[in-house]
Amino acid sequence: MSLNDTFALIALMLGVVTFAAILSGAFKRHLAFRERKLELAARHAAEQAAQYATQNATLEARVRVLERIATGADALGSRDLAAEIEALRH
């Protein structure tokens, strides 16, 4: 093997190592991007779940009042029932 062949082999090896380092860096950036994207999606899903829970609690309270109206179970506390009906309007 001549000196020129040795230098060519060293240059080729350095090129391969450099190319691998560049690919590795690009892959790491791609993984970081996907991780950030998943974090944002999880945060958005958690916010929606909290909104749904709040809306569900409100709807359950409204249904309880409507059930009392429909069954007439609250005949003695009609003032409280009227106040709850007014609160539902707001």
C-alpha cells in the first residue's frame, strides 16, 4: 500500500465519520421535534379534558334541577327551586 493510498483511506474514513455525525445530529433534532409535538398535543388534550369536566359538572347540576321540576319533589322549597331555575338562565 502506497502513501497516497493511505492518505486516501484516511480521507475516506474522515468523510464517513463526518457524514455519520451529520446524520446523527439531524436524527436527534427530528426526535426532539417529535417529542415537543407530542408534549403540545398532550397539553392540548389535558386542557380539553378539563373543559369537558367543567361542562359536564354544569350539565349535571342543570339536569338535577330539571329532574326536581319534572318530579315535583321540591314542592315545599319552591323559592329555592325558583332561584335555581333563575341561576340556570345565567
